[in-house]
Amino acid sequence: MKYLLLLAVLGAGLWLWVRSRRPRVPPPAGRKAKPEDMVQCAHCGLHLPRSDALLGEGGLFCGAQHRQAFEQSRHE
């Protein structure tokens, strides 16, 4: 039993020694992407990134079909 304990202590010591000798890699020096604003479709209420939204007479839309449907409903 004492040999098993001695072996465990030596193994842990060796692991700590090897771990401390490893070179530390700095994090990559790149720009992190900023979170994008989310907008809501004026027709169906779907939330989507601003860059994917289509601008229409009544606001922002998730697609051309919803923009067209919204604009037709306003003109009727």
C-alpha cells in the first residue's frame, strides 16, 4: 500500500514538473468580432441580424416576400 501511495505522489510530481516546463502559448492577437444588432421583421416578428434584414416602407423585413406582403396590406 505504501508503494502505491509513493508511486502516486511521484507521478503527480512528475506531471506537475512536465506541465510547468511546457511553453505557454499566448492567445491569438486578432480582433474579436463584435456582436451584431438584432432587428425584428415588421411582418412576422422574426428576429434576425441587421445585416440580413431588408429595408422597406414599413421598416425592416426578413425577406422580400414579407416586405411585399406588408406593403400590399398597407395599400389596401
